[in-house]
Amino acid sequence: MKRVVITGMGVVSPLGCELNTFWNRLVEGTNGIGTITKFDATEFPVKIAAEVKDFDANAFIDPKQQRRMDPYTHYAIAASRMAVQDSGINFSEENPWRCGCIVSSGVGGISTTEKEVRTLLERGPRRVSPFCIPQIIVNIASGMVAIEHGLKGPNYAVVSACATGLHSIGDAMKAIKYGEADVMLAGGAEAAVCPISIAGFAAMHALSTTNDDPTHACRPFDKERNGFIMGEGAAVLVLEEYEHAVKRGAKIYAEVGGFGATCDAYHMTAPAEGGEGGAQAMIISMESAGVNPDQIGYINAHGTSTPMNDRIETAAIKKALGEDNARKVSISSSKSMTGHMLGAAGALESVVCALALKNGVIPPTINYQNPDPDCDLDYTPNAARERKIDFCLNNSLGFGGHNACALFKRV
Amino acid sequence: MTLEEKVKTIICETLSRGAEEVTPAADFINDLGADSLDLAELVMKIEDEFKDNMAGESIPEEDVASLKSLGAIVEYLKSKGVPAEL
């Protein structure tokens, strides 16, 4: 089977829309969460989110095309173009049938759905936009990215709620591993800071309501954690067959060494007690890479800051690595700074893993103040630390009981 | 404002084209790069703007196919009783 490496990365995030800026802010422990500005949230139980602030769609897409796409697709196109530029690949010199794209989304064009439903109810069926359907479908980002870069190989969208971005990377990795493609753009995009989405997640009591102190609202693994914070943005990685990358002299960030996917088959939204589903995904990712638990130096946790996720994910890490190894591994939650970017989260956190491996730095979990006896591992509290690591894991868990884990390897 | 100016403004907005490009004879598809979705949106906006002048709220499907340019739309609206000066 082929080896798969990461040769380019692009991000649109609450911490910035340029790779180095994003990484520097992440390592510095910058908070990306604030009061919602995208709509008037005065009457909402949740008034905070991690919004993308310095994104200029005009720099990536002409105004006519912008109107035809939901913001989630704007983010996907921007992150994809930055990833391609970063990789230095010239797709016009590649066999287009061997270049593909899986850039997906958890909820797709949800703000467009909201707007068009309003039009339908207020003005009738004949006033619904002809761009309604192409804007809302979760696979349109992959389609639009393919048009821009001329990618005619495998192309679709994977949907698994908050694990979407990581499943996309897993599928893209397999397409290269099994020889179906040489290059795949893989990742996720989300733009769900809109009324129906915030109201819906708030109704589940999944979101933090620390509205008066957004800077400290997201506190993964802290005893006072009280819910996740909606984030938005996109992350796209250029995955490439190893020999193909070497042949064109590409820089290599890291290798995608293994991948595991399981399901809790337990409850609609709650993870199963004991975390066996998440643990098994980690075990499969290590086994598929031929890596032992004591070799894992870092885990980028799903770490949503909900009471249940962080407790059960901690149990899952102990189960997968064994107690001793679990106490030695560095863990952190990027969501403490970026909020939860839903379908983009697993992709953005894969970027974090690749840079942690390459730079020998573990970014922190910020806002960690109060130890929780149920969360008693090393979450890299509040400050980044230097640690040379050879292997790391990235966990993503989604409503529906979906668990994904990717193993990344230093090259 | 004349009827032609009003329709031209709508076309420029919908197709993201400059006023100098949207001549009365310029074909939406061949000259202005529109696709079928653009045309559907354009017809919807014309219907919205001139609904008071039309019997129903919509332009019948069989008429839509002939609306290929600014000139064609203006003539069509005039035939429905929309005055040349608004």
C-alpha cells in the first residue's frame, strides 16, 4: 500500500485566515471566542461564538460567484486555494483523473436554508432562489473546489456531524493508499453561526451560556466547563502519495499513518459511558499504522468543553493507550481557542497535529483552572510546551455516535 | 427612470455585468456569460419588480424562453402594459 503525506495546508479560522498566523496565535494561547456579531443574538440563550473575523471573500471569489454560494463554500474555496498554493503543486501538470477532493461539511449551507425557508413562508414557492439547492447541499464545496483546480478524480462529501472533517481526511487517505489517486484535497468547512443553528444547538443544552465572559467560556477538561462554543471556518490539507511528493520536491509536513473509524451504536447524541467507541477508533488507527501506544507523544483531543465529552474522552484515552501511557502523553484541545468548528474541526485539528509534529511544539488548552477528578491527564494547561514527538493522534467524535481517529507521523 | 434603465439595472446586478456591456441586443447566454440558473433568478427579479403590471405573479414558462436580452425583456413588459417611463 502507498504512503500518504501532507504537503500543503490552508485555514480559515477564528484565529486567522493564514497558516502561520493561525499557528502562532494557537501556540500563544489566543482566545478566538467573542459575542456574536453575525446576527442579533439578544433574545438567544447563547450569545457567544468563535467567528471568523478577518476573511475577505473578495480576495478569493468574484462577487457574482459569491452570491451563488453559501459562506461555508466560500471558506472551503479559500482554504483549498491556500492549501494548493502552500503545496506548490501545479494541477495543470498532473493527470486530472488521479487528483480528487473530499472537502465536506457537517451542516452545509444552513444559513441559506434558513433564509430560503423564510422566503418560502413569506413570499411563496415561486420566490425561492434557483441557487437555494446548490447552496445548501453539503457536497457542493467539493464540487466547486474541483472546478477551480480541475480535479477529476474521486470527489464526494463525507458527513458525520462533528467528525466530518476527519472522516474526509480518512477517506482521502484511503483513496491514495489504495492507489485510486495521487493527490487529494481533504478537509471540512462550516459556517453555522446563524440563528437556526445557534437556537437548535442551544435547545440541546450543548452550548456554553457563559455569555458575560466569552474569553473564558470554553474550558475543556476544566471542572467548570459547561458546554461547547460554536466556531466556524475551514481547513483543507493537500494529501499526496509519498513518492509523488518526493519526485516533485515538495515539502512534507507529516505522514498520515493510520486511521480508525467506529460507532458507539448507543445514543443519538451522548457518547457511551467508558468511551469504548472512541477508544477502539484510537486502537485501530494505531494498529493500522503499526504504532504502539507508548510511542504516541500527543493527542489532539476532541475536547469540546461539554461535561460529558471531556470526561468520556479521557476514559477513552486511558482505555486505548493504557493508564501509564495515558499519563505520559501530551493532550490538548484546540477548541479552547477556536470554538467547535463542527465539520471543519477534525480538519483544522489535523493541521494542528501536522504542525505540532513538524515544529516540536504542543499547543495549549487554555482556560484550564479547576482540576476535575474525572479528567486527570496532562491537557497541556494554559501554555504551549516544546516536546519532540514522532507520532500523534487526532480524535473527532460526532453526534450519531461517530468516532474517528487519525494517526500522524513525523517525516 | 425609464423602463429600460430599470430593467438594465436589474440585469447588471443579477449577472454582475457593467452597464456598458448590457446593450439592448446583448444575449444573456452568448454575450453576458449567464447560465440557466442566472436566467431563472433574473426572471424572478423581473416578476418581483413588475408584478403589479402582470395578470398573475409570474411570467408563463412559454414566454420565458424568448427573454434573451435587455431589449427582449423591455418589449415583453411593454406588451404587458408596462409604461416606457416609470
